[in-house]
Amino acid sequence: MNRQEIRLSRRISISSLHTEFSGGIKNRKETLGEKTFCGLPFRRILARARDTRASRPVEGGHEWQVWTGGGHGVNGSQSSDGVWNVGFRYGLILTAPHGPGFLRGRLEYALDAVPVFWVFQKTNTAYGAGLNPFAFKWMLDTKHSVAPYFEIGGGTLFTNTKVPEGTSRVNFTSSAALGLHLLRAKHNISAEVRYMHISNAGLATPNPGINTIQLRLGFGAFSQKE
């Protein structure tokens, strides 16, 4: 091999090394860029998850909520009646999570002030207000931003005309609900299906009662124990 061939061989080797080195750096930059770009959504999700955990109810904490719901009679002589109501809720988280398996959850006591309660009857519309002095809610302890719950409760209803027609202006309500809390960093949204029975408990006769199925939506927040 003469000197000219040796020089040519060295130039080719140096050129190949430069190309491989440049290509390696470029590939590493592209890979790093892809990882950074792809990682952003996951970082945001993790950040939201951390915020969601901070908004969860804790023992001794409180719930504040405004809600509205409406529905229709489902059976009997009052099946054609409709209802719509608006209320404000205060709740107190009584326990830390406990219970077996998927039923593990927290117990909450709540009361509702209901300044708007309309009953749409065949011949008139009754305007009223109510107070629900007790509700007990069991919220499942999940690791996600969706927390299912079930609830039972009861209260009183006062109206400007008799409900049902021809019975009493004073009634009592009992209810049961299944719902979901959609937890966020500083607030939560709830959606539930509620069965409510309205009757005068024998204060007047007849006492046909009204059985309703309602959809209720709420907006509120869980405050942490100080």
C-alpha cells in the first residue's frame, strides 16, 4: 500500500467516525425529546392525582355542598306528580376508613336545609321548604378520583297547599341514594339517583304518599380537619 492509499484510508475512517458520532448525538437528542414530550401528560396526571388526594375527606373534616334535584312519581295514585328541590348541605366526617374489602369506607353525618321544594300535582303546584336533620352517608375509600357512596336520610316538608291533594300541608320525607363523588383539587361534583317517599305519617287521612325517583347533582368541597 503506497502513501496516497494510506492517506485516503485514514480520511475515510475519520469521516465514518464523525458520521457515527454525530448520528449518535442526534439520536440521543431525539430520544430525550420524545421522552420529555411523552412524559408531560403523565406528569400532569400525577400532579392532578396528588391534588385529588389532598381533597379527600378525612376524619373530623367537613363537607359543604349546594345541590339540586328533580324527579317523578313512580307508582300509586300519585304517579303523575313531579318534584324539584334545591338545598344546602353541611356534613361531618365521623370515622377514618374501615370495613372489609371493597366496602371499606368512611361514615359521614349530614343535614340539609331545603329552601325550595316544589311538588307538581294534577290540579296545582305546591311551594314549600324542608329540613332534613339527619343523613348518613357511607363513602367508599378508593384510590381514584371517583368515590362511590350510598346514603339514607329523612326530614320534614312544609308546603303552602296540601300534598298530596286533600291531605296535609305537613309531610315527612325518607330517602335512600346511590351516587358518585368526582373529586378535584379544591372541590367535588356529585351525581346520584335518589328514592324519596313523601307522606304525612298519619297526621291526616287519607295518606296515599308520593314515591319518587330523583336525579340529584351537587357542587361542594371537603375541608380538612384543622
